[in-house]
Amino acid sequence: MKIGLVIYGSLDEQSGGFQYDRRLVSELRAAGETVDVIELPWRSYPRGLVDNVTPGFARRLAGDYDVLLQDELAHPSLAWTNRRLSTPIVSIVHHLRASEHRRLQPLYRAVERRYLRGVDGVVCNSSVTRDVVTDLAIDAERTVIAPPAGDRFDPAITDDQIAERARDNPLRLLFVGNITPRKGLATLIDGLAAADSNAELTVVGQPVDEAYVARCRDRVVDRGLADRVEFTGAISDDALAAEFRDHHVLAVPSQYEGYGLVYLEGMSFGLPAIAARAGGATDLVTDGDNGFLVEPDDSAAVADAITTLAADRERLAAMGQAARQRYDAQPDWTETASRVRQLLTDVVAAAKES
């Protein structure tokens, strides 16, 4: 098959969604498929909607492809444009914008419903994402669940090493992600301040929302945590692997994640997760077993989780070992790409028959 992958921005970007797209492209090419990447410039939501009525925009997508594979992140530019394309279309949904708690949610739901009703199939990264997609717009028969493998690092780490690390003091928490309000860093800072422990926090990630980052830094000072919280900014994969290896717990209490690839990456190092009970994290984190699930924005629950893990190092070790076991049980990228490839093949065949 000749496949055109449509994305916003560059395939080299480092968020979990782009990691997924990048590995999928690599696996599809390894399986003998031809994949061209069509990179659209980043847009504000209103500017993306304007693309649908911009003369000539649809021609950028109208190459000689058997199928277009579209990252749903680019849906503002595609919701009406797709109706003018004859090529069958499959969307990759990492998470719907309509799933986020925002005042513009009715607009997002309307546009994403329009977009999804114009595609022929959907790749979902989790069962939660598929539930949201099918509730909004599309039959489950036209979807496939193809979770990421999370093996960017795939470290060799034993149960004994996890147990030995768990005895170290103080408890070390790691936050990894683009720093935006949705990721819940402010909630984590408040939880750290309220916890009955001297736990430390390292914050790794691109300061996407500078104003929010400034508020979080002020919060650290106001809560008396200046000597216990470090902001590193974006770092290399090698440096990130070292941070994972040196910490006890991955704490990213996002308001919503379609999947939460970072939780799986943390689990590969034997890090239990503190995650929100919203979205795809529930596919990975079993509350009380390999991590803790808290309600979004619930800093008190975050504090309780930190206090528990700081005080009970045997439990910390057991949860870390369970986290690694959950990682080991995850399908690999070859299996994930095979599921996507089968859906693409089915969509192309159906288009030829119609």
C-alpha cells in the first residue's frame, strides 16, 4: 500500500502521540508499505478551521495514495476538507479534544463528530479512547485498538534492583510531560506540600505554557518546596532514562490522557504511577497494585499516595515490581502495527468494492 500520513508539525516532535506515529511509520515501512509524511503547519483551532475553506488546501492531501492515515490532532483542518477527498481515510486517535474539561467542549464535540463521521476507520490507542470515539461518532466495527509498546528505553532491570532502590531516602517523584494545565503539575505540587514526607520532585518537560509554568514555580516557593523541587526543562532520551532509573515513582496526575504512554515508559523502569482516574491511564494503572489512581485535581489524594509510598518501602518495592510486570505484558510494536495494517487493508479493500 501507498500510505499518506497527515500530521500537524513534525514527526520528530517528542510528545507521546508523535512517538506513537513515528514508531508506527517505522513498522509499516519495515513491513513493506510505502509511507509519505504530510506535515501541516501548527495551527490555532480557529486557524485550522479556516483551512477547510482555503482554496487549494485539499490538493495538499490529494496525492496518489491507497489510503490516508491522519493523526486526529489535525482534525480542525480536516473536518470538512476530507469530504472533498476520494481517498479512503483512517484516523489515529490518541485522545479527543472533546474529552478535555474545557468551556469550549461543545464546539470541540461538534467539530470532532463531523471529522470522525467523514473517515472510514479509526485506530484507537486504548479501550477508553475507543469508547469515547464510538459514543461520539463511529461504529466499533470500524475501529481497532492498537496500544503503544512503550519500549523507547526497554531497560534491563530486575526485581532485586527495584527492591534495593525502594529502600533509598528520600522518596523521589518524577513528573514527565509537556508542562500545560492538563498535565496536573499544580495538583502534584499541592499534593507534595501536603504529604507527610520529605519527598522530592523532579519536573522534566517542555514549558509549553510559559504562564502556567511561572505559576507552578511560584507555587513551589509559596509552599516552601524550593529545596525539594527541580525543573530540568526538556532533556535528551539518555538523560531521561537516567532520571527514570534514579526515581521511585512517576507522578503525572493529568486531568485526561487518551493513553498515557509515559506511564508505560515509567513502568519499564519499575516505577509505579500516580495518575488520574480519567482516560487511558486506567488501561495501565491498577489502583493499589502498580500505582494509584486519583480523581483529577485531587491534591489530597495525591498527598495520601505520596505519604503511603514514602512510609511503606516494602509496598513501594512490590508496586514497582508489579509495574514492571505490567510493562512486560504489553504487546510489542510489531503486533500494534499489524493491527493497524489489517485495518488499513480492510478499508482499502472496502473502498475498491464500493
